[in-house]
Amino acid sequence: MQVKYPIMGLSYARGLFAICGGGGSLKSGIKNTVDIYQLSDSDPTGFSKEITADTGLELASGVAFSHDGQLIAVSVSAGCWVYALDVAAKSMKLLVKFRTDFHEDESSQTCARFVGNATILTGGEDGVVRVWRLSRDPSKPEKKAGTAKALAVPEERDPHVKVATEQQPKLGDCVINGVNVVTLAREYRGHTKRIRDIDVDVSHRNLVASSAEDQSCHLWRLTEVTPICKFSKDDALDIAFQRLPMKPVPGPRKHLFRCVRFANSGRRLYTVLTQARGDSVLIKWKPETIAQENEEQWNWVVEDAAIAGDKPVASLCVSQDDRFVCAAAVTGDIKVFLTSTLQQYKKTSTGQHTFAITGMGIAPSADKQAPVFHLVSGGADKNLLRHDIALEGGIVKSGMEIVVGGVKSVVGATVGLGLNLWMATTLLFILLLFIHAKTAMLLDGPLAGFSDLASLSFDSSDGLVTIAAVVASTVTTWLFAAHSSVTSRFFWNGLLCLLSGIVAFLVAISVELQVNWQTGNASVDELLDYKIAIFLGVCCILFFFCHSLLVLTM
């Protein structure tokens, strides 16, 4: 679907997608707006617009939902505008707006994230991550102090004039708008340049990851102002060069931590290292220890890496079930990866972006039984597109992986067929041996029925008994093969050889169970029962050994 303006940001929560953008300060006739959409299978575009809000002459450059979808933080110039949603009434109400960035030359808020409904984190050009507390009903001291001058956002401003920084804010400064209050609670000053991205661990609401243009990415706690982990760009790239088909870049590495996203479990962190030219690398981090054991630090290490694209990546998102992570490049290309292995995964799209993607979100299907997720992307090309990700069978394989997979399939099928034949043959032989030794049938030997079948002679019951034994062994083998893997069949063949060897040994030592062997070779017929029991015992050991080896190596 195409909208009327370049999409500058996108956020998802509880079935709703928020996008923002517009024509800026130019007299283009295109409004600066924040629009709320839902997925719609009945609408030809795949979306239905639910709510819209006009931001006047100010261009909305970013948007972030609270986790419950009740609040929206909109990045507007150097400030943050907070709206409350009323889905039933299809309306948005502006609660408060306040200045968040105080760079001396080019002030601008670049990103915002909610923690619950009472805390907002913002980042901007001055390299400071600020923590803001949202509340209602200002106290008497707050009313007396009023809105801090440094945080005030004028009702009307000339968009062509740069936002000047006359003074820096202080902790405790607040902005009051009616019953709504926002207070500067904390500042994280670990970065030195523009903040690129911020994300919060939604499972614990305490861990924060932030990245900046000074090539840094830090992990810190919401209640503290010092980092507990500084992610190493060089260590991550060294591991990526070892594991991926990439050539090390000569000279200084100019990669930036462009995007950061926590897994919803909080146990993994995904970052993208990107450069102006060359491959962008998706890095998957995990904590070195399950819990933080040292109060001052908590090291995280690289678990896996993948090539996110051959151009800079500008957007990253993770599905709610932590199954997929998606990376979008400035060229409009999107790659989907399995989080477990970082293997590339297929998607089906309604269209293709032709310019930078500025935001993505993954929503489960409205049909609980549908095996698909919906990835929604918005771009500066004015396109809001929907992509479907099948929950199964979408792994993208290279040519070599396809060849190796084909060889493995052929070898597996051949080995499986051989194991099936062995099981059927062993079952048939032991069954015929038992019938010969225990009953009045097959008196001339366990294999006498095959001679009758070969000569098409049915004067005795030997042929019919042999046919019944073949059918019984074939059906039993088919039942085992249909419900077990090749690895399991090694175990079942080993167990079968063990039981068959015991039967052969019991037949050999029993006085009552006599076997009439007629192979035509007296030396072979002598003690043949014992020889068969020993042979089956050796086969049993080999099958169990192969099964154990496969279990340990797979």
C-alpha cells in the first residue's frame, strides 16, 4: 500500500501499527501526521486506517508504542510528543510535549522507547540517553516550579530556524500540561556522539541497550548511570570474519552499531554492525553467565553472526515468540533469519521497497490456526508493505547446502532402506527358525519353504507358512520404519539382533528344539545354531555402537 508521505518511522503493539511522516515544512500540501493502521484481510490494500493525528508544521520523524499500545511517543524535531490512544473512539489525545535533545548545533530526537506506561527513554544528537518519568496530578512543589524553561516546547515554531540551546536541563526538571507531568529522572552519558538506537528488555524492564555514532554499544540498567557491559565492535567483527564468507577490511574499521534489539525473553541481544560500504553484520549476543554476578559488570559474548546485507542496515525487529529476527537495508531489501541459527528464512511479499526502510514490526496472524506471521515494513518510498513469514519450511539454502543436503538425503534413504531390509530379513529368519524348531511345519529346515516357492510346488504347507512369515515380518518392519528415524532404526535393529541371538542360542542348547540344517556343507551345518547366535550378538553390538555414535554427534 502507498501512503501520501515518506514514512519516517513505524512501531507495532497489540495488533496496531503506527507510522509517521509528512511533507515537512514545505508547501507541498502533504500534512505531517501520525497514522494508526490495523491489518485487514478484507481491504484490498491489506490495511485499514483506524486513527490519525496532525502534527502541524512539525515533521514527525519517529514513533514508538508503549508495550500495551495505549501510549505513543513521537519524535518531533528536538522534542517528544506523547499521545494517548482511544481505539474505541478512534482518537488520539496529546498529553504532553517536551524537549529531549540539547545539542548546540543540530538538536534532534532520534529515538524513543517506553518502559511500561510511566517511563520513556529518549536519545538524540547530543549523545545523551535521558530517562523521563510520566505521571498525573502534579504535586504542589511541581506546580510552584512550573515547566522548566530548558524543556519547554513552543506552541508555534518556524521550522526553517534551527532549534537553539539556551540552557541545559537539570535532573528533576519537569513539564506540566494540565494534569500530565513529565520529569527528567536520569541521564546516561556513556556515549559521545549521536544516539542511533535504544531498546529495553521487555521481560524485566530494567536492562537497556543503546548504540551511538561513536561506534559504541552499551548495556546498562535503568536504575544506574554506568554501563555494565560495553560491546566490542572488534571482537564481534573478528568472530564474524572467522565464521562468515567475508574478507577482513584493511585499515581502520568504520563499522557502527546501527540497530539494537533484545529478544523478548531478555536472554539474547541482536545488534547490526554496518559501514558506509560493504557487508552489514548481524550479531547475536548472549550473557556469559545466567545472572549478573558482579555488581559493576556483566559480560555478554558473541553467540552467532550472519551477513545482514551488502548495504547499510537501518532497521531491525524481533518476533514476539523470538523465532525470527528481520533486518532491512537502506536499499529496501529485507532479510528474515531464524533466531536459533541465524539461517536466512523465506518470506512472501506484496511488493518491494525502492528506498530506505525506516521501520518494521511483526504481528501474529488474526487466525490463531494460521501458520504464518505478518511482517509490516514502512519506507521513505511511501510504501507500507505486508510480508508473510511461514512458520515452517522457509529456510533459505545456498547451492552448496542444497547439494550437501541432497547427498545426505540419498545416503540417509539408502542406509534407512538397508536397515529396513536387515530388520525384515532378521525377523523372517528367526520366525522361520522358531516355526521349524517348535512346530511340525518346515520339517526339512527353516528355509525349506523357499525351495517350494521357487519350484511353484505347494504339495506341503511349507510354502504357505513361508509366505505368512514374509508378510508378518514385512508389516512389522513397515510399522517400525514409519514411526522412527534412521538413528532410531539402528537401536531397534540392535535390540532385534539381541533378542534374535537369545532365541537362536536357546534353540541351540535345547534338547527338545532340534534344527535340521541342510545347507549341503557338513562343516557349515555343524553347530550352526551357535554360530548364528554369535553372529547376531556381534551385529547387536555394532548396531548399538552406531546408534550411540549418532546420538552423540547429532
